[in-house]
Amino acid sequence: MENLVGYMRRNVLVPMPRVASLEELNAYLRARNLEGLRRRVGRRDGTAGELLEGERAAMLPLPRHRMECCRTVMREVNTLGLIQFERARYSVPVAHVGRTVCVKAFWDRIVIVDGEKVLAEHPRLYDGGESLQVEHYLPLLERKPSAVVNARVFRRLPPVYQAFRQRCLSGPVPRPREFLAVLRLHEVFAQPVVERALEQALEAGVILADAVRQLCLRQLPDQVPPPPLPAEKVPAMRSWSPDPGRYDALMGSVAGR
């Protein structure tokens, strides 16, 4: 194995490849490895790929579950709904305040798990700071809507959300619940859909969550109704002609009592 590491370093990583992302680097390494299967190994008969096929019968099957390449630690959710990992803090749904959760630190993201349930996923912050997700605090904010005015969780929202929030709060009667209802739309619609709907609502001057919802629905592809049934497949329907005599008989029985 150590020799193969040296071989890869000398033959694949010299000169150092220049890539824009880890995905591009992995694609480059895969392509170079596939090329390597065509080379001949020493004085052996056949290429590396042919020798590999001959050894597959003696290999054990791959594990059923993929190994998670991450560091795993346990952390307690503090009273602010945050967990601390290294120099950064990450939000967790406030319903889990006080619980001890499992933190899986991958190279690019932080996954927070309670039992088998994934509670949150954040980009990993190597330089410290905070990663907050608004939906984690919605139940608390709905109980205390006045907190919408100063809650720092809103400071990182895109500008269109900030503009809508300011319009909700700047009227004669502040309406923080309208803004919270808009945030709840993320449970149904993707963020680009909600953002576009907010832009349209602001342009029209309609600061209502129901209006934003309707604008979200208008962006969805039209639902194609099912074709009508052929006439021969429509079930036969029975019909009756009214008989006024039945009413007269009923009235007669009542009058005779």
C-alpha cells in the first residue's frame, strides 16, 4: 500500500493538478486510475486491469454500509439552541435544547444527529463563527413574535427576506407573524421559489404571507388533468322520474292521525 501511495504521488500528482473543486479533483484521479489499468506491471503477463480481474474471485465483498469518513463527538445543545465544535457554533432545532446529540464532522459539513434522526446539516466553519438556520428557531419565534425585530438569526438571510421583514415591521401595526408565516413556506417550497415570490410580492406592494404562497404556487408546473374516460367505459347511471303521488300519500297519512 505504501508503494502505491508513492506511485500515485509521483505519477498522478506531479505536476500538481489545478482544479476548482474536490469533485473535479476526484474525477481527475478516477480518470488517471482507469488509465493506469492499461499499464503492464513488471514482467507479469497482462495489464494491471487484467490481473485485477483475475484476483476479484479471492476478494471479500464490500461492506453493506458505506463507511462515514468523519470525526464523531457528542455535544450538549445549549440554551441558545447551539452546539460547539472546535471554534464554531451550529444551530439545532430548539426542541432539542439540553439534549446530548451526536456531531459528525466531515471535511466539508457538520451533520448533527439524535439517534437515527438527522437534526441539522451545516457547512463546516474552520475559521470559527456561527452557522444558524432560521427554521430551527421558528417554534420559539411563533410563541414570541416580537423577537422578529432583533433576533440575530435573521441577519444572515438574503436581502429579499430582509426587505420583506422590514415591510412587515414598518407599518402602523407591526405584523411579525406575517414574516414567520413566509418562513414556514420553506417546509413546502424550495428556497429559489420562495425568493422569487418575495420579489414579486415586494414589487406589487403586497406584504401578505398568503399572497407569497399564491405566488409560489404560480411558479409550479401546471398539473395536467387526467384524460377523460371513453364513453364506453363510463358507468351507466340510473335515473328516476318524480312521482308526486308519493307526496300526496304521505300528507294523507299525516292528516288521518
